[in-house]
Amino acid sequence: MQQDLAPTPTAPIVDPGIIEDYHAHIYYDPATTRDRAARLRERVAAAFPEAKIGRWHDELVGPHLRSMYQIAFPRALLASLLPWLMLNRDDLTILVHPETGNAYADHTQHAAWLGGVLPLNADVLRGATKP
């Protein structure tokens, strides 16, 4: 027997053109996996010179509850850098998200995780938008 389902409201379509660039956050443990994170960092820098590799953050920063560094990259690199990270992440967990001007949504609703989902302190991002 088929059930009648009430129509559900649909979310509005958002133009991906609002994406300015992307960030990949590479998570590591300073005591056990920093060497793998360093090797990945070097490989990304060599393979994708257009990517901007950020500072090491052994201490927690922003919404991140693990040590990490960030790789910022232009939209044009997504199609090549994302699959490269998928295949070469060396068992590290990576958060990839767009930069749309809504930091909370970018780190939560618009996020893609490689290697599992880690908790974030997303509350620090509520209301954070780019000027």
C-alpha cells in the first residue's frame, strides 16, 4: 500500500557562483601524526603551487578541536585538489569547505569530510560573515 506523503518544502537553489574559494583543514596529532601532516603539506605545495598553505596550529584555534593547518585554494583547483587529497591524505582527517561569506554554514552544512567527521565548536562561528 502506498502512503500519501505530504509535500515537503524545498530549500532554495543557491548559485555556486557565491563560492569565493575553498579551505581544506588538515588535522593531526602533534605527538603522533605531525610527521605525516608535514609530508602531506610538502606534497601539496609541490603539486599545487597555487594553493596557499597556512601556519601550523598545534594549539586549538577557532572551531577546530584538534591541531591543524589550513590549505586555501581557488575554485579552479577543486576538481584536481579534492581527488588528490582523497587518494593521498595518508589516513589524516580533512575538512574541505567553501568560502561563501557564511563561516558557520561553510563549516557545517556545506562541509565535506575525508576520513571521518570530527567535532567542531561551530558556535564560535555563529554570525561570523565576511565583511
